[in-house]
Amino acid sequence: MRYYVQIQSQIEEVEVTRAGEQLMVAHGGEQLMVSAATIDQGARYSLLVAGRSLDVIAEMRGSQMLLIVNGHSHRIVVEDERERAARRISGARSSSGRQTVTSPMPGVVRAVRVSPGARVQRGQPLVILEAMKMENEIAAEGEGVVETVRVAPGAAVNQGDALVVIGPLLGPNSGKERT
Amino acid sequence: MVGTPLFDKILIANRGEIALRVIRACHELGIQSAAVYSEADRSALHVREANEAYLIGPPPAARSYLDGDKIIAAAKACGAQAIHPGYGFLSENGAFASAVEQAGLVFIGPTGAQIRAMGDKIEARRLMQRIGVPVTPGTQAAIDDLAALRRTAADLGYPVMIKATGGGGGKGIRIVGSPDELQASFERAQSEAASAFKNPAVYLEKLIDRPHHIEFQILGDGRGKVVQLGERECSIQRRHQKVIEECPSPFMTPELRAAMGKAAVQAAAAIQYRNAGTIEFLVDAERRFFFLEMNTRLQVEHPITEEVTGVDLVREQLLIAAGQPLTTPDETPMRGHAIEARICAEDPDNNFAPAIGTVSNLDLPGGRGVRVDGSLYEGMEVSVHYDPLLAKLIVRGNDREQAVARMRRALTELRLTGVHTNIAFLLGICETDAFARGLYHTGFIDEQRSSIARAPSLRERRDVALAAAVLRTLAKGQAAAAGNGAGGASLDPWTFAARREQLRI
């Protein structure tokens, strides 16, 4: 089975096949034998990759994964061939490409930095939220144009409440995939 | 334990790692510990480690850990003789300290009057000037008039800092680069100060170029004797909040240490300071030092002083509070090198937004020279109600190089899921060339942001990709085994999956 692993916006292709009690893994033209031991209920594993020891902790949420490998954490996206094909089809067809930016925590809106019609970049601050005794910038996750602003300064919000809705830059069928 | 305990019972008016720290000191001295907790902290480590624990209110701090009346009532009800306030919360609340003593209990810290004297930042500056301790060039009085502010700023020379007189701990500071920013910054600063500190008064200080934030630990017996235990370098900061601290300071020289140590002792002795405190200074590139403020409590980063001096600071606090004379020598020598990293529930990739979640898969580092002062445990719920500090990771080495290597090792051994943390960010800092060489000032994090963000090497990318693919494969196998419900444990997961999916893994 082939997997596509996206690490910091670049994709690695990995093929996994069974080889007796171990797994044979192909990547970048190399073939490696992997022995895997489950340490705890499916979240922790010890992998020996051609003798190299990898201590792995994983948290999976759909195709997104948080992996801690030997103490270094990575947020990645993993898809097998079927999932990747399915996503590409739905991506081309639907593509409202709309992002609803929600509040990550309960708090009070201190300032709103954008208004409808504004074009925003990835990482651009949208709302200043006061929570945990600090001011927090809530930023856009991708490029787009602000469609609606759902809050005003002074509004108290809960985790998950919509703050700003951002539509795609171009029209539908722009073919842009969300990373 | 020889002799009678200093106190029979102490109530700790705090939570999290510092409550646990004090509880541990109590237990080593044969003192009963009484904890307080809010509804959010019922399962907290400090509750479980204390001898006794009492509920004091719902989660919001204002109705629990900040409610001085409830805390004093709890102390009296359980028969505690003394209250330790920790840091934050009520530790620098002069009214609380006085109320504790009026209730017939011992406040483990300075007097209410001393807290108030140093809590007013303008008053503290004036006192320092009177006794000859250098202060950052700035105003003598609070300024509430824009025209006066403009004139003073022009005299000092831009850039300047507008600071809240009731503030402290890095909060309520605004940097003004040029005259056209002044009005807006002034208005924002006043309103922030009013809401955060209930006091809109602000004052002005000159911004020191590329400063080091270096502080000195002191202990006072309350009768005029003060000793200093050396410095802590705290310049690795983000928005004025400390991230990594170390001692001794790589920027220090013996002459500077002697001069600053003397000034620190002078500052505390001027008010006959009682118990533990810290004098914070800014040091410019020419090694001129200026008094910044005094913190009339135990600091978060106190463990690094403990590691290099061998002094147990909380134990010293309890001894002083029990009326014992100071036995720690002045200018206690530092041996070796210690570094502390603050592990926080925040997401550095999302502007350090505070994170919430449930701690899982927790691995704590160990081995020689590693100390974790934390309240972390598997299943701990991290909520919005309190500070995002999860734990302090402290390492000690024979020299700075060893300490830095040890910190890197310990940070990779520290693992957890369920809540975003700044572990990768801390590791990134420790791996920069500037940090390795000890060459940094308070602008470090801003300047080095791109070096701190690591891009994984090719080998690491391969490891991560392999691990992801293998784990997906195993998860599929385990799901298949569980779905079949037939004692899947007796079959290795991928054999089972292979059978079900006709050898397609």
C-alpha cells in the first residue's frame, strides 16, 4: 500500500508491504526492513528501521497526524492512495474553499482587524482575543477575501464560535487545495 | 528530622507546580501541608500530594485562588499557622499579606508594607535613586498629561517605554519608537493599565539598547541583614515573558557581579526586607546596569539558583518565616551551570495562542542533572483559567557547554500529546548558534525567529514518513482485529489484516 505523507508542504511517497513478521518499506529508491513493536494501545510504537531506533508517539485525527519521533514533533498529513484520489475529486468539484475562522478558546474580542471585502494572507491577524490574561492574535490560515465578520469588540466568545468567514480569492473551481 | 518542626501546618495559597514545590519542602521538614483547590483542580497533583486539601471555589481565579478571605478562612479552619503564597496570585498583594498577619497567621514572605513599597514602580525607582542604586533614565513621577509626556520623551530620547506604575512582571509595557506613535501608545497603555492593574497611571523610561535582563536573588531577615545568592540571566523572553533562564550569566564578569550584587543587597536592605526576593536589573551592551524592579516573592526561575548554590530557597523561606537567623552566606558561590526552560501549553505555530486539552502519552526526562518541577500528569486537563505554564525543566552541568547539551537531551526526552506545547520552540532556541555561544540579549527571540524554526533534515523527513506509513498500516491491522472481535491479540495485526483484505496491506 502506498502512502503520501506531507511534511511541511512537501510530500514523501512511502510503500509498505508485509515481509514475514516485519514490514518492508520503500522510500526514495531505498528499501528498508522495519520491525514495529506496539508499546501502548496504539499510540506509542518502537520502530527499528534497518537497526535505527525510532521512538514514536502518534495522535491521529482523520488524515492529520501529530507524530513525535525521538522527541521531535511534526504535524503532518497522511493519505493512502484511495484517500488521496477521493480528496482530489472532491476538491475539484466542490471548492467553496471557504474557511470559517473559529475561536480556539473562550475569551473576549478586543479588536477586529479586518472588514468584509478585505483580502487576507496566510497568517494575517484577523481578531485580537483576550484570554488567559493575554492578548492573542487569531490569524487567517490561508489566503482569501473576508466575507463576513461575526463579532465586534467586546463580544464574549466560546471555543469554536465563528469569528470571521473567509471566501476564496478566485471564484469556485479555482482548484486550490487546502494544505 | 531532628528537633521540632518550624511550623505544625502550612497552607499553600496557590496551585500547580509552585504549590507542589512548597508541599515538597514542607514534607522534607516534617511540616503538614494543606492545599487549596478550585473545582477545576480537584485531580491536580498538588491536591494529591498535600496532606490535606480544601475546596475554595469555582474555576475562575478571582473566585478561588485570588479570594484572600476564603483562603485565610481555610487556613484558620484547618489549623494552619502560616500561609505560603507561591508566586503570582496573591503573592505580591500587600493587603493580603497584612490581612494574613492580622488574622494571627504568619505570611511566608515580606511584610505588606514592603510589598506595597516595591509594588509601586515609581516609588521604588525614587527609593533607588535616594540610596544611590542606578536606575534606567526615566520619569520621577506618573504622567497623565500628553504634553508633559511628549516633552519628557523628547528629553530622554526615543525609543522610550511607557510602563504601568501598578504593573510588573513584564506586563503593561509599550515601546514607542517615534513621536508620532506617542499619543496612540499613551492612550492604549493607560486603558490597559486601568483594566489590568486597576490603576491607569503610567511613567516613562528610556529603552536600553540590546539589554540583558539580569536579576539577583536575595534573602533578608527582616531586621536589616540581607544576603545575595548570585544572578540569573533571563534575557530569552517573548513579549517580556521569560522563556529560558540560566545561571551564572554568560555575560557576567566578576567585577560586574560584585557591583550588582552589592546594589541588590543595598536595595533590599534599604527597606529591611524580609524573606526571599529578587532585584531585577537591565544591563546594556557596555555592562552598565540599571535597577528595573524588585519582586517581593519567590520567582518562577528560582530552581536554577538552587542548582548552582546548593541552597533550598523554599526551605530558607520557611526558616526566615519561623524567625530563624540567616545562615546562607552573602555572595554564596555558584558551582557549575544551570538552565531552566519553561514548558507551556501554547502553540508557537499559531502565534503562541494558549492551548487547551488533556495531557496524554507523557514522558518525563531523567538522568544525571535533570530536574522537572511540574504539575503534569497523564490525564491532566489544561484549561483556560490559569497560566499556561505546565512544567519547568531544569538541568545542571559542570559547565555551560554540558548544561546546554543536557538541556537539548532532556527536551527531546520530554514528550506529550493532547495539548500543544512550546517544546519544539525551546529546542529550536537551544540549537541556535547564538544560544550555544551564550551571546544573546532580550531581542534574541525576535531576531532569531527564522533560525529557531527548524526544517527537518532529509533523514528526519524519511524517518517521519516511514513512521507515518507504518503506523497507518498497523492501525488498519488493529482495527481489523478489533472489528472481528475474535481475540485479535493472538494474531499479529498485519497477518490478520492481510487475510481480510487478501494480502493488500
